[in-house]
Amino acid sequence: MNVKYFIILFFFSLVFSQQVTIDKKKILILPQNKNDEISYQITRIFSGQAAKLKRFEIIDRNNLSKILEEQSLGLTGVIIDDDIVEIGNIAGADEGILINVIAFGQKGVKPKEEIEEEKKDREKIRKSGVVSIIARDIIKAVIENDKNKKNELYPNNIHTTIRVQYDIINLKTGQTIDSYSSNANYTGGNLSYSLSQALSIISQDTQFKLRAFYSLTSEVLDVNGNNLTMLLGSNIGVKKGSIFMIQTPEKSREIRGRVITIPGENIGYARVERVSVDANTSRVLRKWSKIKPGMIALENPKRTYVGSFSFGFSETSPEALINLKISSNPFGKLDGKISLQGGSLKTKFLTYDQEVSYKSTGFVGLGIHLDYNLLNVPFGLLTTGLTLPFYFTSTKDDYDNEVSSVLSGLLLESSLSFMINPKFDFIFNLSLPITEFNNSNWTFLDENDDDSSNETDAVWINQYSPESLFQDFQLSLGFRFFIF
């Protein structure tokens, strides 16, 4: 299926200083086939996301009809590529976006549970001989083919695929300036539900595409410590939490009789904290040079990711700990994190004769963190908070079974980081257990004759159940990284 949309962008924006954005851009959306349902849905999505950003003034098909009627031209249900330059000239636009839905399809697929059941059935039939397998497959194929002729075989597990390409067009020449793509795949539910979920994926991606296509350019009006007053406010879509990259102004130089423009240098990042109609107050997140009034602030249209990687060791337990954390709200007061962990624990073995021994056991783990940012300044960060880890460790029982257990407790953690370059901090982390860490039951999977398995308790004949230890504070060092 091939559906195209044509969005004409009117560049009537007033621009001053170094390309600072002031007025909204006007957008005209034209589906190639107005009677197509997927065309209608994509048109609504694009219009809705553009309206939410508040930086676009949307003109619908009816407005264009009036323009074309004034030029004694008609607007049919279908617009072809040859019309693009002509319509752009009539409407007075310089650039546009051509949205091409190059793939759309829906079909039922087997649920994962049924696939697993078929694997088990195939294994059982395999033991009964090749003839049984062939007979079973032929009968099943005939039954499924008959069902397919009557109706959808899997009406409640529909897989929906949508693929869209975005082309930025120069309407004076008709040439493509740039292009992007957006893909959505969703499996589950009936036709309507699966389609709605796939369209939801397209909707979320569309907002980021629109931000990337037409990101805002602001200007620093005033500097007060780590607080900036900047141009642009809610009337053009600036929101609390928006991140801007601060740049020095462009410079012009004459070389061999030609004047060239040298782009400004990136010197920091700022986050919008308060917004008025036409201005905002932002807090400097990071800076590696002095920020001054008159500097340019470029909107960062992408998601910002902040994480850390650290390594710790101790003579007690855990003996070694590797930690990779990802933050959910790195620039707010409260920051939730999730971490992947690994390392080595000391495990205590106590025999019935009261003989004690210790062994090192490896583990992998998952941590849930809630941190309070005590001090968040451009050159570093001081945090404290609670961590709930789950360490999955293993050893062998007295029957030589490979058994596993989960060790869990509550930690108090504090960290201090210092900026070493624009995208990395050096970090010190200290963790201290504030509750006892206890093992769950040691268990293993016992396989049955029919290839199924049961979770079975470990067997301890000569000793008590082992105890994995988390005894003392843990000091770790590492790096905090930023992806803007």
C-alpha cells in the first residue's frame, strides 16, 4: 500500500539575531487519497502532534481549497507528485514535507503459547515415527487452509506493520533535501486494537520527528549565576523540562574575497524550569565555558539519557561489584534508576558439626534505586538514596545439583561526581546495608521424563543451607555519562 501526504510549510517567521525563532510556522496537510482510512488516521496524528508542539499553525484541506479556487484550480481526492511545486508556488511556500506510507499490513499470527505447545507436540510425535509426523502435518495443513478460506485464523493475535518515510522537499526545485523514516510493529489483540497500538507508536515517533525537523532557536537574555533568562515561552511550545544547548555566536570571516560563517561552539546545556508566554527561566545543567547574554540556545529535540558505570571491591562481601545504572529523571530532585549488576559474593557454609567455610560465588543482579539530588550544579552532583537489589547467585548442593538463590535487602547509597569533560563525570559511590540480607530457598530445576521440569528444593545432608553475605559498606569508582 502506498499513501502519500504533502505538508507545505509557510516560512513567514520573523527572524532576528542569529536565526532566533519568533513566530509559528504554518503547516498545510494534504493526504493523497482523502477517502483512505489509514490516510485519515495518519493525517489526524500528524495534525495532532503538530498542534501539541504549539510551534506550528495548521491549515487544513478546506483552507487550501479556498486558495486553489481563487486560482481557478480544483482539488481532487488525489494529489500526485507533479502538483507539489505548483501548489507550493500558489500557496507561497518554500519547503514542505512529503510523508509516504510505504507499507501497511495486518494479519493474524500464532500466539507464542501455541508455538511452544507445537514444539512439545512435535517432540512427542517424533518418538512415534516419521510416518506419524507426515500424516499429522498434512492433516493440520488441510485444516488450516480450510479455516483461512473462511475467516482469519488468528483474529485475536493480529500483527500490524506500518512504515512511513518523511522527505523534506524544496518546493522551488522539487528536490529532496533530507529524509527520515518511522516504523511501527505491534502484535496482539484484534484488528482494531493492534492498529491503534501501532498508530500510537507512530504518534510518539512523529513528535520527535517534528521537533527534529523544526527545532527552536532561542537567545540568552540574562545570566544570574546558574540561572538563565531566555527568549521563547509557552506561546511557541516551550515547556518545563525542555533542554537547550548553549552556543557562542557565529563569526564571519573574509577569506579570498569571500565572507564565510564560522559556527559557534557548544559551551553548555540548560533545562527550562519556569515558562511565561514569551520567555523562560532555565537552570544550567553543565557548562565548560562562561555563558553570557546574547548567546544562542538551540533546542535539543532528542531524549536525554544519563547513566553511570562503576566498579567496586572489598575484603568483605561483596568482594567485587560491577554496576551499570540508567536514570529516569537525572535533572530533577528525585531520580529513579534501574541497574544491572554483577560480581562476586562470599557465601558461608556451616556443617552440622559447626565447621565454617567460605566460598566465592558469582552473581548477577537487578537494582531499583530512588535517589535524592542534594546538590546538582554544572560541574558535579551529590546524591543520596535507597537501593533495593536482587542478587541471583548459585552454588552446588550435597547431591552436586546446580542450585540458585536470590539475595535481597536494603542499601543506603551516596554518590559524588565531578565533571571531567562535556559528556563524562568521575563518580565516587558508597553503599551501606541498613537491613539484613537474606537468601531465598536454594532450588534447582528437576527435569521429568516428559521433558517438563519442576522447581525442587536443594538437598543438604552434611550442612545447613548456605548464606550469601552482604556485610559491609562498598566503595566503588566509575564514570557518569550523558547522551544529549
